Amino acid sequence: MDIQEVKKELAQLRRTIRHHNVRYYNDDNPEISDYEYDQLMLQLKALEREYPELITENSPTQKVGGTAKRTAGTLVRHDVPMLSLQDVFSREEIEAFVRDIEARMENPVFVVEEKIDGLSLALRYENGTLSRAITRGDGIVQGEDVTENAKVIKDVVQKLKEPLPYFEVRGEVYMTKAAFEAVNERRQLIGLKLFANPRNCAAGTLRQLDSRITKERGLSLFVFNLQAVRGKDFQTHVEAYDFMNRQGIKVIHAFHVCRTAEEVWDAIEQIGASRGDLPYDIDGAVVKLNDFSQRESLGATSKAPRWAIAYKYPPEEKESVVRSITLSVGRTGRITPTATFDPIRLCGTTVERATLHNQDFIDDLDVRVGDTVVVYKSGEIIPKIKAVVKEKRPEGTEPFKIGDRCPVCGAKAEREADSADVKCINQACPAQVESHILNFVSRDAMDIKGLGEKNIAALIEKGFLHTIVDIFRLKEHREELISQGVVGKEKNTDKLLAAIEEAKKNEPQRLLTGLGIPGIGKAAAAALMQHFKTLEALENASDEAILAVRDMGETSVAAIRSYFQNEGNAKICRELQQLGVATAVQERAAQGDELADMSFVVTGTLRHFGRREITELIEQHGGRVTSSVSKKTDCLVAGENAGSKLQKAEQLGIRILTEEEFLQLIGRK
């Protein structure tokens, strides 16, 4: 490989890994599984081994985890670094680690224990009383003070039975599967976004500013290491565990004391075999030296101790037989095939369904009803089909085709250009109505308060809503709505009808966003309406005219053209206009052109503006607002509690403004 190509690949790998580090450590919202992340790191390490002269100080291989977030609490310096562990993935690597230790140390003893999938926490005790609880943060210099939250975790001991001048331990905060399911059930009931997995939920909960929420969610803790001590000598890890047990501190209970590489591997396999039966998630097994003096002798690199290693288990996989493939229709008309198979246990839960995504996915794997398939959980959460066991295929199976008809309404279904998606083109399709209306009334679109999922479902069931147009006809059914109590009594009904009337005055870009044209979100809708001024002008615009609009491409043009060429959709737009919904931009006097041709992203909690107000202000001064940070972004306006967007802007060298600096930019201060 050419050296320039190597540099390019290294840069891309490092950017990708840094992005996922932010999502995992700081946003508590990973986009990929641990296994997929590990594979990226392995690629990077392999390239850096081959080209050591290209290793940089800022490479993810040279750093520990995330950064400390000021929004979570006061930053506290680490007395003892909270390093990460070197990950390995094979028996050969485990045996090599043991042999290396044996070559350096006399009669080493190893402890093998579960690697809990949670959030690291250091607990400091002074004169026997818990004084500080600190997250890992950057692992080297500082973490976040979460003492008040730690005190409400049932497993955190606040007073030692045998007081010592100073005693610091490191543990892992986690959620049991039962506690996680209970939290998500509550969130679903009140319409909040669900947590992706127990680890994310635990991390977000520990950083809550309100300790009552932390207590309510039922976090747990296992302690797995003695960090520092004054007033008592400990010779070994097991001896420290014995002391902790006497204090009531909950330590990793599933640990094995081993003396040979074979015993170490047997312990790893035993722990791995128990994964599905544990009430909490583990993602590996840790192998560490038992003797503290030997640990001190071996020391650590800038990132990881030399006396410990983490074996990461591959994603759990099992075989099952596909019994049926069913089709469902989503808001945009996308038809999604789902395989139903014989129930199997994976990562502690029973699964029997997995999405097959689209026709290309089905064709690539050649999945058929009756096939034996290999199933795994992506990120140990989402069931996925990995492969078909062709040698177990019964005779007489047929390839599966989605077909060219909607499975719900029978209307024509078409495959999108340059896409693997097959869609029902009938927007009046019953399967699309509820989700389409939910999108239409959402905050980013028409923002109609009172039309939530429950009320929409009731209105559809009672026959009051068939399309988005019917929303603006509800006032004609006021008496029926009140008498039937569909959305409540007279007061609630009138409140909803008033909100609907008010929504008619919305800027037409909100209407365009709510129409649900694929790829046309609020930023694209704003750009289109700013250019064409009326919905009718957009409907009749040529492809060339649409392409002339900022950030419009061939895919967007095709989506817009497909939408308006559908007679049902065109009729909906005409009816909305007839009912008084604003479809033309009301020109407002520009306040200046200080921000002409500049792209802004707004993030965090603002003190002086709502999100809509600052967006309008930016646009009135010639700028535009987008939802995500990219190289094309000129400025980021950052309020309090700014998260990943702020970090990405810093990485890309984008200009960052406080509210006050933004106001100065437009001449308001």
C-alpha cells in the first residue's frame, strides 16, 4: 500500500473511532455494537504496528475512553488513573499473555472474573466514610463527582465496618435486565424515547442531576479492584476482596483463581457459558495478576496495565428455523419483511423475530421459509440473521419476493430508484395513516399540541381521521367529539381545535416537513420554501430548478417529483390550501445580511431564545440553520449542556459562539 493511502486510511479509521468514542463514553448512545467497535480498533492497531512511524499522540490507541463532562458535576482529579484494559479475542492471545507473565514473574497466580458491561466508578473512603464517588472521565486526569447519586445506589456502602484513613476502590455501575426493562416500560407509558440497552441507561442515570431519578431507576454496583489504601497492607487481590466482603462491599462474585494457561482458559469458558443465565450483561472476562507487588513491578502503559487483560466474547449465535416471513408497512410506505423463527434464548432473552430489511438483503442471504438460520444480537440487543445453513435446507423451498403490491391496501408497490426499499405509493394506505399523522403534527412539523399518539389512534378508530386533511375538518365534528369523549370533555376538545386553527398560520416550511417526503426534513424544507415561496411553485418546478436549491441532489428531486406526481398527494395539498393552511411564505423584512451564506447549528439549552426564535433570527439575517455539524458548518451556537455536537465542532475547528457572541455578531449587543 502506498504511504499516502496508509495515511488516508489511518486518518479515516481514527475519525470513525473518535466519533464512536463520543457516542459511547459521552453521549451514552452508541451507534454500533461493542464487537463492531473492537474490529475497528483491531484494524487501527494492525496498521500502526505495520507503520509505527505514523502513530500519533492523539490516536485512539494511545488514549483512554472519553472525556469528563462538566454538565454532570464538579470535575475531580484522579488519585489513581482509571485505565482501560487491552482487549484480546482468542485463546492464543490469552496463552501468550500468561506465558509472558510467567517469563517475568515467579509462580504467578491469576484471577479470572466477569467483565461487567457498565460504567466505571471510583469510591473514596476517608476515615471509614464515603467521601467521593468519581466517574472515569478521561481515565488519566479527572472524572466527574457523582457522590450524591452514588449514595442512593443500594450496593454502595457508605461506612466501612473497619475504618481506614484512606481506602479507594473501583467498581462498575450497571443495571440488571429486570431494572432496565422496568425503566423502559415506564418511559414507553409516558411517551419518552427508550434506552437502547442497560449500559446506556446506567450511564445516563449516574449522570442525572436529580439523585431521586437515580434512586428510582435501581442501579447496581460490583467492585472489582482496590485502587489505593492507607492504614492496612494487602498482599493480593483475593485478600482485598475478603476485606471488602467483611465491609459489606459487593465484589465480583464469579471469580476463579488459576495457576496455568489452561486453567485460565477453562475459567473464561465457564464464565462465557453462564452469560445467558446472568441477571445482568457481561461482555467479557478479565484476567489479572493476584499479587499486588507483581502488579507494581510490571506497571502500565499510558493506556492499560501490563498485569491484566480482557477477553471479549464474540456475539452469541444460535440456529433456528424460519417459520414465516411477514410484511409490514411504515409511515413512508416502506415495506419491511420480518422473519419469524422458532424461539431461542440469546443474551438472556427469548427472541423469535428479526427484520430482513429489504429484498436485496433477502436475496444476498437467500433466506426462505423453512430455512435454518444463524441468529445473533447486534450490540446484544437487536436480533439479526447472520447466515443461512444451506446444508439443512429442506426440499421444496421457494425464494421469497416482496412483490409489487402493498400487503395492506393492495395498491401498487414500487422499488425506489437507487434504493433497496420497496414502497406502497398510496398515502391513504391504512397502515401509513397513523404514523403519517404523528409525523405531521410533531414538533419539527406542524407542532399541534394535544394530538399525541393516543388521541390520534382514537380519532382514527372512531372514523374522524383518514388523512392529514381531516385534522383541519375536526371542528366540523365538535359536538360528536365532545359527546363521544374521543379526546376528552368540552374543555380539552376546544383546546385541541384551537391549536389546530392556530397551526394553519404556521410557516409553510413546517407543512412541507410534515408531508413526509423522503429526505425532506426541516432544513431541506426551509431551503425549498425560501427559494420557491409557495408549495404550488415547488410542485410545478423543474428538476433543474430544484437542483439549484442549496443541498438538493438527484435523490431529493426524485422524491419531490414522485410525491407531487401522485394524484392523491396533489389532492391533499390542494385541500389543505382550501382549508386555510398556509402554503405561501409571508415575506418579512430582513433585519440584515450579516449572516449571508453562513450555515449555523444550534445546540444545548439557550437562556434568551427558544429554538424556533433563534432559527428565525438567523434566517432574518441571511443565514441558515441545519440540524447536524459537518465541514460545511460555519458556526455552532452552544448553550448550556451542549453535548456531542459541541465536541464534533471542536474536532472540526468550527467557530463556536455563546448566545452573547451570537448577538454581537448580528449587532444586538
